[in-house]
Amino acid sequence: MRLNWKNTFIIGLGFFGVSLVWPLYNAYMPIFYARYIEAKATIGYLMTIDNWLALTLTPLVGFLSDRTRTRFGRRIPYLLVFAPLSALFLMLIPVGWETSLWLLLGAAVLMNLSMACWRSPIVALMPDVTPPPLRSKANGIINFMGGLAYIVAMFGGAILYRMYPGLPFVASALLLLGITAIFYFFIREPEHSTEKSERFQFALIRDRSAIFMLLAIFCWFVAYNSLETWVTTYGREHLGMHEADVAGLLTFSGGAFLLFAIPSGFLADGIGRFKGLGRKRTILGGLLLMILAFFLLDLQANLKSAWYLFALVGFAWSWVSINSYPMITQMAGPGQIGAYTGMYYLFSSMANIAGPPLFGWVFDHYGYRFFFPLGILFMALAALCMLLVTKGEKEPAAEARA
């Protein structure tokens, strides 16, 4: 049983588009909102309005994509329709920043709604065409593409932001349109998936391992997404740094993630005679390394010299991120990949809702000194939840073929 590298990289191109947008959005939208709003908790809530609106869309679209049948396939049509809409609303964000809070807010909400309508179908393509024992490896390749997008977004975005703060959003919108064109002209979805379609039932929430896995996902996304959302503001207002310099440091995190994305899948599932550590152990190791990185970052008086700690964050995050989605899909029944993908994004969206305003409220009342300790708390809670997960490891090859 061998991985189809070509198909996996093609699917990764869609994930490249998804991963291009969020780092820019998380890094610069709080700065844009701060032009009109002083309270950090209010900005945190505004950063989650899109997630409230997308909360039911993501699992619903994943569920619908399981049953979509078109000449373009069942997942790709969602990209062809909603990625161009995402690009349009991305371009309107700088216009709103220049003119009106209401236009800025409206463009942000509509952009996130559009993104929610094609994110889970594109990600669900991977388990559609990849047998269960190979999914951590395939997810490593796809997340390599996501890490590459992160580097492009943060490094290129920091350069463009210095030229004009709205340019990173315009550039990412143009790249989204280019990816859409590539999918339309050159890519055809495979006719047959590795799963047969069956009616989805919410047995997931009665599965003890799935419950604790989803709670772990919630906790580590609260910590990691809040880091991405607030670190530029933390650097500017607490340490006196320029926000573009802080955003530039995130490229070290993205670079380390990019470098170790593919090896992290092999670390968990093995390669050749190396049997792998297993997905659960790999994720737990990554969480412990994240806690260490956050602790050391909290000790820094100037983040400019702490680039290696941002690299450690990206290295550790690859262990967690690469292997969590394959664990969830491993728990899915036949024909439920899209729906389970939606549940994965449901809990990460809930984390986006809870994290930024919680961190913003803490900053308003207790100051920025609790930024990294709060991240450590949620990473530790995620590790405790993972200790209670007993399913989700890869199947033996013989069992997967049965």
C-alpha cells in the first residue's frame, strides 16, 4: 500500500489557499479593529463573530458535501463557488479599514462565511482518496502546503504591510483566485473515494474517545489561535515592538512547521521498519513542547532575540496538528468523513469563539503578563484530555484492506 503523492499534493493546493488567509486575518485584523475600538475584549468578540456565524455552516457543509454529486465531483464545487467570494470580501477589508467600522465588520463576516463553505470539503478530499493507514503521512504533506502558505502569508505579509497595511489582504485574494483557476482548469476530483456513503448519525458524541479528542482540540486551539491573534498586539503594547516585526517572527514558527510537517506524520505512523510512536504519543509530545516554548517566551523581555522559541512552537505544533485530524477521521464510520471533518472544525471554531475574547478580557483586567501563562493552562488541559483518548491510531495494513 503506497501513498499517491501526486493526488495528495494536488489536494494540498486547496489547503494552501485555506492556510493563506487565516494568519493574515489573525495577525492584522485586531490592529484594523483598534482604529475604531479601544477595548481589547470587544475586539476579541469581534474576532469571533465570524466563527459564531460559521459554527453551524462548517459541519453542515461537510455533511452536504458527503452527498453532493456533480461533474466536478462532490468536494471541489464548493471551492469553485466560494473561494472567489472569499477573495472578493478579502479585498473589501482594507476598504472598510479606511472608511467605516461597519464595512470592515461586514467584509470580515462575509469573508469568513465564504471560507466556511469550502474549507471542510477541501480538507475532506484527503481521507476520501487515502486509505486509513496512510492518512497521517498524507496529512503531513497537506499541512506542508499549509505551512508553506503560512510562510508566504507572514513573511510576504510583513513586507506588504509596511508598504500599505491593506496590501496583504489584496495579495492573498489574488492568490485565492489563482488557486481557483488551477482547480477549474487542471484538477478533476477522483470518481471513487475510499469510503462508501452512509447516513450520518451523531454517534460521535457518545464515543468517549471522540469526546475527549474534541475537547483536546478545543483546548489547544484556544491556546494556539489566541497566540496568533494577540501576539502582534502583545508585542506592540506590552514590549514596545512594531507589529510588523512581531508578525515577521511568526515566519520562524511557520518555517519550522513547514520543515517538520511531513516528518511528523512519519513519526506517528512510521516509515519502513520504524513502526512510529503512534498518533497519541506524538500529539502528547507536541503539547509538552508547546508548554515549554510558551514558558520560555514568557521570560523574554524582547521577542526579537527569541526567534528560536517561535521555531520551537512551530516544530511542536506540527506534532499536534498533523496527527489530530487523522485520529478523528479514523473514528468515523463509512460515509461520514465530511461530517466528522465538520465536527473537527466545529470544535476549532468554538475555540476561536472562546479564546480571543477570554484573552482580551484578561488583558483588560489583569494586563498582558498573563498572555503566555493562559496559553500554558489550555495546552495542559489539552494534554489531560488526550490521556483519556483510546482510539484513533492507524489500522494495520491488512485490516485496512479488509
